[in-house]
Amino acid sequence: MKELKERILKEGKNLGSGILKVDSFVNHQVDPMLMDACGREFARRFAHLGATKILTAEISGIAPALTTAIHLGLPVVYARKHKPITMPDQVYLTLAPSHTKGRMVELIVSPEYMANDEKILIIDDFLASGATILGLVRLAEASGSRVVGIGALIEKIFEGGRAALEPLGVPVESLACITKMEDGKIEFRE
């Protein structure tokens, strides 16, 4: 998606070690107009799947998931990283490595909001190694639901996440695919 790629080139910062800082428009401060455009594009690409719910991870996946949900008319469930006291004792929980935090994080969903036989569309900010998205897949499967598609704002192709998701046999769509991040530069697949 041209608008997202231009924004990454203008404001994104290659911090080295595969870390791309997009805090000024996705991860800390959110550009609602850009996220709306991204959500509209995801909705266009995934409308045919018949998803019944969108699943994402707290916190950076919420903006693109929400705007996608608006355009598809679906609810959003986000996997929390800490269990609040309002959540029931029995939850769906998995662990996933966080590249930016440098440690494992919990992903927790209440069974109240993800029931049997949902058709889940996963939308997240990044597809890198695929570990977080695979954690979301495990949560969906634990609930008796099935994943019908996966979308990421930004894919770092060189980290192999797409290959990790291929066995799922579902469509995987990324709006900006980065092929290389070296010497402070960012290069996209055309």
C-alpha cells in the first residue's frame, strides 16, 4: 500500500537488529486516517472470507484491527498481555516471544468473547518471525474457532514469518513488505 510505504520511509526508523520504529503513526501515536485507509484495504482483501470476528494482540494491533472491523462490520477481540481482575479465572492463554521487549509475553483472551465455531481474521501490526501471530492462532484454536485469514500492516520478509504461517493454509496479506533493512535503509518488495 503506497501510503503506508511512504509513511514508513518518511517517519520510520531502522534501529538495527531488525527493529523498525513506527511509533509516530502506529505504535505509540496513531494516525487514524492512515489506519482507516489500511483497514479499508484489509476489508477489501478479506471480505470474501466470511469472518465473524477479528483477533489481534494488545496494543499495537488494535488500531488496524479496529479500522478493519469497522469496514467489515465485525467485533474485535484483542489478546491482553496482563490478566485484569475483571477477567474470569478460566482463560485462553499462550506465550509468544516479543521482539521489541526481548522476552516472552502472555497473550490472554477471555472465553466470553471467543466462542466455538468463530471464523477468525487475525490483524496485527507486524509479521516478522510469525511467533505472535502463531500465538493468536493457538488462542483461536483453543476456543474451538478457526482462523480464516491473517493480515499485517508491515511484513519483514527477511525474518521468515510467512513461511511459518504457510502450514495454516489461509490467506496472508501484508500492506507493506520489507525485503531488507541494512545500513539504516529500508527496502520494499514491489
